[in-house]
Amino acid sequence: MSTQPPALLISGLKKAYGNLNVLKGVDLTLTTGGIQGLVGLNGSGKTTTLECILGLQRFDRGEVSVLGLTPTDLCTAQGKVTAVFDSPSLNPNLTVRQCLQHASLLSKRSRRYPEELEKLLGLRQFSNFQIKTLSLGNKRRASIAHALISDPDLVILDEPFNGLDAGGVDELLQLIKSLNQEQGTSFLLSSHQLPYLEDICTHVAILHEGKIIRSGEKSALLRAETSKVRLRTTDPVGAVSALQTISGISCNPGIMDEEIWASSDTMTAAAINSHLAQHQIPVYELTTERASLGSLFRRLTQGSES
């Protein structure tokens, strides 16, 4: 049985600026119809990776395939691949409608009407506003509408949630979900907003110091992550001592007074509390921090500058 080729395939991607090695062998695969999150600290190489994918930067070594095309051949994709970077770059003197009409005239794949996209992105009331008069959030909405005019197969978004209020974020998340589920549109989302990526992405890759240090299906990555228990006690020294008698549990003092963090693959929060009670350690606060993309990211990049 034949399978579809990946929407994006990166193998051994390396890029240096002089003596500074920014990408040190990036490997990443985006399955067709997937929503891939790309996360990393500032300076990890996220934007450079996107620019190499799109042919905006020459890379030193490696291979990149985008819908079966090399970055230098993307000019033949005729709107199948579109991207929006962190800083909106539409013509500031055109209105929202004029920008979308212009994009429609240029696209040989145009399947969406400007009016439809204005409605989808919440821009109808700003149709006749010049781009330069819009807020940052509405400029971002207009840029995303502009990118969708050709009904692309792959959409690359760099920090797509920046400048959006809570309502705007919800609308964008819903739009990504509907395009992905109803039309099979693939997405590559590079963002610092980990909760939003956890909500929307099917796959996640963590880029750190120029390499992908963890990637895969989001659900599998989070299943492998241990939940943590946060407790506060009037006897933190005794609590740590009592917990350290349990095989397979780790515990550390927190940053707050009388705070302890404990993690175990085998013991629940209730079992930890019961164990401390048996040792006559009073616990007056107990919460569980579920495994999340944020906790995974922090664990893998701890010790690095945020």
C-alpha cells in the first residue's frame, strides 16, 4: 500500500554564521496532514531553520524537502507552501481588502475569496483599513489571511500567537484545527507559547543548541513524562528524609518556604501523602502538576538561559 510522502523532511541540516554554528545537524519530519510544533529557547535556531526550509538562507550541509521540492524550487509550488513570520510584512499603504485581492491576483491556485478570509480571521470590520493603521494583532490576522488565499497544502507560522488577545488566539486555534481536519492542511508552528502548541499540535520537536533533542507524537511524549507532586509542610527536612526512603522517588526543595517537589513513576499524590502521614509529617498543601509540554521543555533545557 502506497503512503504519502512527508510534507516536510529535514535531514542533517547545518548552518553557520562565520564561526558560529547555529544548526548542528537538524533532523525533522512533518507527516502530511500533521500539525508540527517547533519549540526552543531564544537563539536555539528556530527562525534560521524556517528560513532554510523556505530558501531564504543558504545552508551548509544537509537536505530539505518541502512537498517533494527543494527550497530553491519552491518558486514552482504556486502557492502550495505559504509562510508568515513574526513581523507582519504586508504593504502598509494598502487596505486589508486590497492586500487580499492583490494576493488573489498573483496566486494561480486561488480558491478562497477575500471576503471569506476576512470573515474567518475576524477582519470584516477592518476591510477598508490600511494595514499601517491596524493593531499588531490585526496585522497578524491580515498576514495569516494573506497566506491562506491560495488554499495552501503547507502553512508555516512563526510566533503566530504574538499580539493576539485571548479571543484572537481561540479563533486562530479553531481555524488551524478546521483547516487541518477538513482539508488536510499541514502546519509547522514555531512558537514560545507552549500551552497553545500543546492544545493544537499532533507532533512536537524541541530544538536546543542547534539540534532536535526530542521529537515525536505529542501524546507519546507526554505519556513518557512523569507527573510531579508539589507539597508544603511545616517539616520540609523531615519530609525529604522520609521520601528518600522510597525506591524510585525523587524530591527537591521548592523555591517557596516549606515547599517540596516530588516525582515518582509508581506513587500517586495520595500515596505520597499517606507515606508522610505514617512518618508523622504534617502536609497542609498538596497538588499534582500533570505532565505537560512546558514541564518536558523545562526539564530538557534546564540550566540554559531562557
